[in-house]
Amino acid sequence: MTTLPDSHKEVAALSTEELLMRVQILKNDLNAIILAHYYTLPEIQQAADIVGDSLALARAAEKNSADVIVFAGVYFMAETAKILNPGKLVLMPDPGAGCPLADSCPEDEFRAFRQEHPDAIAITYVNSTAAIKALTDIVCTSSNAEHIIRQIPPEQKIIFGPDRNLGSWLSKRTGRDLLLWQGFCYVHDAFSETFMIQAMAMYPGAELIAHPECRDEVLRHASYVGSTKGLLDYTVNSDAKSFIVATEPGILYEMEQRSPGKTFIPAPKDPANPRSVCRQMKQNTLEKMYLGMLNRSPEITIDENLREAALKPIMKMLEMSA
């Protein structure tokens, strides 16, 4: 039987290949499933059973036969997996990997916002805490938000949060006057029209594609706007040979795997910082994943009353996305 090192010093000395092998050994021993977001490091994506966007990962978390879920993403994602699987051990390589967008919507302030609009329902982006999900009616992702909004009667007022840029894009797409919470994703909000136009001039044959969390000034120049999975699928199916990709550059790894003959250019943040990177996603490392699986810690836990309240709008999302 292989002896697995358990000290930080020993683990730090392992190669990526050795760590990948040992993660697989532990995965089998634990009957675990490893879920990872497209924005994580390439080696994390290599270790994962399923790599996806928020909607795909929520579905994978809901329907699996594993005893243990190892979730490499940011905290709200692992929290959502625990909400869906109260009886399973949910591990996260680095539970300190939070989401500033989710943190921009405090529970007390969002509750007060809802009370100001008692006749409105709340559709809340999955990039939110369990406490905010518990205060909402329907959760959504960037993949299914438009589909969900179009199912709501036109006379019904809708609160949308916490991402104002996504909400603004959805308002334009659906023709609905949404009441927007004023949060934003620092990764996507950092893209500016000025530097995007410069990039398009520098790569005249490349198509600009963008995530709807970007500002409108960027989105209006894009050949395609869509969720992370939507962007990936677009690059596979498009006849274009090169793309300027206005989202977190972690997705470029999967794009290159799917379309090895095409060129993918990360959209520039500014001349000094050519990539707009999610620091929190990059906190997930193979070393942390391995040690977490070895030690069955850190575990994601959630109060049962809060879990039950947050589960209802998540299940409503899954029902409306079927």
C-alpha cells in the first residue's frame, strides 16, 4: 500500500504529477467526487471529475452517488453543495477563498431592501451567501437567469442582485425593469471600454466575447455575451480562429483543450496588469486539496434551519431550468 505523506513540508516537495496521482488514490478511498470551477488553476481542473460553471456544478452537486464532495471554487459554491447534500462530507481546499461579490450584499441590508419593495419577488444570483439565498425566492446563474426571468409574469416586479452588471444586461435582454442591488464582480468590472478597443485594434481578426458581469460599455462591443459555459461553447462552435476573452482567464485552459487550433487572448485589465484574475479562485491548490482530503478537513458546515431556507430557492431554480 502506498504511504501518503501528511506534513506540509513533505507535500510541498511533491511534483504536480505525484500530487495528481495521490489525490486520485484518496478520491477512491473516500468515494469522493471532485468538482472544480473553470476559473481554478489548470492542475485543479486536471484533478476534477467535473469542471463547470455554477449551474453545471450545482447540478453535479445535487445528483451524485459520492460520500464526499471536494469542491474547488469559492466559498458560496461549496456552501451550495452542502445545502444540497446535508448528509455528505463537503470539503473545500481553502475555505478562506471567498467571493467579494457575495460579500457585497450583507444580510441585514438585503432584508431591508426587500422590505422597501414588498410587492417584488427576489431573483438572486448564485454568487451569494446562504443567508441571502434564504431571503430570496429563486436563485439563478448567469446560464439560466434570462430563462428564469422570462417565466415570471410581466406585471410582477423583480428584485435582482447582487451583480448590477449582470442585472443590467438581463434587463436589456428581457425588457424588464429590474430593481438592482448595486454589487459587482471585481474581476469583470475591471474591464474598460478603452483597453478593450485597444485590444480589438491590436488583434483585428479576433472576436471579442464577454461575460455579462462586465460593464455595458464592454458588452456592447462583444460578438457574443454569455455565461462561462456559454463562452466556452461559443468558441468551440464559432468559425473564428481567435478570440479576446473578457472573463476570468482560468477558462482559457479549457478553451485551449477543446479548440487546440484556435488562439485565445485574455482581455486586458490595463497595460500593467494584462489579466483580470480572481485571486480567491487561485487560492485552491493541489497541495491544499490533497491535505484536505487526507485530513477530511476543512469541512463545510451550515446551520440546518438556514440550510432548509436556502434550499428552497435553489430547488426552484433547478426546477425552472429543467
